[in-house]
Amino acid sequence: MPRYTLAWRRSLLVAAACALLPSVHAQTQATPWPTKPIKVVVNFPPGGAADQIARAVSQPLQEFLKQPVVVENRAGANGNVGGEAVARAPADGYTLLMSSGGMVSVNPHLYARMSFDPTKDLMPVAAAARVLVFLVTRPSLPPTNVREFITYLKANPGKLSYGSPGNGSSPHLAGEMFKSQASVFALHVPYRGAAPALQDLLAGQIDYAFDPGIGLQQVRAGKLRLLAVGSPHRSPQFPDVPTLDEAGLRGFDADTVFGFYAPAGTPPEVVAQLNAQINRALALPAVKERIAALGGEAVPGSPADFHQRAAADSQRFGAVIRDRKISAD
């Protein structure tokens, strides 16, 4: 038999001694959580889809966790400002991010340099909602359906404008996908969030938008005209409204998933508890109804499910960004 060296024998003794001691991980598991308020950073302005979903989930979440859950808006750079704030926060489960999937699946393609890496510095906790985008126009425009709208755009190249929550946002990418597939041209006007874009659309400052659901109340009130859904499936809220795929733009899909992230290194048992309680909140009728009011649907699942969806979206939207030569500038 081979002879053990002195160093090897010493390492065996150290390992045996360590086995008799409680592990650091076990001590971490024994640490109670949560014992203080939890902050949810929304990386877009108040009133947008991310903000509304965060507030819908946070209310029951604080009841389940028996701690206050405070929502804080930190907008800018297509979600990067709030994303970086959470990425740099202590990895203790007391700071979370609510974001559209675009910060992970779009921004790395959009920005030549980022001050943090969302795929490494953040970890998925739970998806919250699949959010559709709706092609809406100001009602004073003549077209009343997608075919007429495309014909009108072709007859007025560059004369119409559309708004989005910002360069690289899913509504912006939806607009670029639409222009590419329909072979039309319109001016893109980026805003600092979906709510400001909606306000200008209602005021007639822009002509149309791919709305992430916050303008559906105005659609019902007749203040906006809904032409189509930028999703593979029709919206349960508007079952008579066709998808863009049905209207002739084959394979059109601009859906995105919004969800919660934590700083990388957050203890797995804390992530598991957050995931379970967020999924519990998403099962509540009141939360489902609030998400449905945006034209979306609750999508409970595991962190792995959320990660896989973000990876698939990254490939899909990355191709659009490269094809349309979109940048953050």
C-alpha cells in the first residue's frame, strides 16, 4: 500500500476535526430570516407594468413574511440604474429587484459596457407575470385594423411616430420587429418609462405605441384604439382582437416575463423561501386580477424556470437588436 505523507495525514486529521463541528452553512440556515423590512427596487418609474406588479405582489408578501415590504423606484438606463443598485446590495435577502426580463435578456446586447453583469451579479428568484404588448393608436388616426394601419404607414413614411419606455425596452423591440416585418418606417421616441409614453400618446404627441398593458383602461374608455396583440396568443381580456401573427406578421412574439431578482450569493434557503412566498402571492385571486388588468398573466415557477425563459428571450431579442442595429445611444 502507498505510504501517506505527513502532510496527507495532517489533512485527514483536520478534516475529521472539522466534521465534528457545525458547518458554516448549517449556522446560516439556523439564522432567522426575515427579521427586518425588505426593500423591492423597481427599475422603472411609478405607474408602469413593473411598478404595478411589484406593488400587487408586495402587499400579500409582507403578510406572509410578517415584515414590511417597501417598494422603491430607481429608474434609468433601461433598468440598469435599479439593477446595479440591487447587484451591489448585501446578499442577505433584504433587497430585491423587480424588473422586466429585458435587463437580463436585452441590456447585455444593447450596451457596449455595463457597470455590472446582470447574469452574474444577480440571481433569479421568481417570475411574476408574462406581460403582453398591445399595438394601440390614437383614435384620430384613420386606420381601424392592422392591414389598414400598415398601408397608412407605407403611404406616410417617416411621418408617424411611436413611443416606448426607452431604447431596448420590449415595447421598443416590438416596434422595431413590426417595422421590419411590415416593411414600414416610423420615428421612434424613447421615454423614461411606459407611463410617460402613454401620457404623450393620449395627448396626441405621438401616434402609436406597443403598450405593456397600462393603457388598456384608456382602450376600454375609447381614448385609444387597440389594433392587435404582439403575442403568439390572443389576450383573454380582448378575445376578439387578433394577434399580429394572425394579421400576417408570422411568428411575431414580443412577450416578456417580469420577475424578482436578488444579489448573487443570496443564501439558497432564503431564495427558496422567497420563491415559495411569491408563488403563494401569485396564486391569490386579487393579484391575478391586477396582473390580468394589464393584459398579462401570473406565471409562478422555480428560479430555474425563470432563468431558462430569460436565456431564451436573450437569444430572441438579441437577434432583433443585431438585425436592427439598435444601441443604447
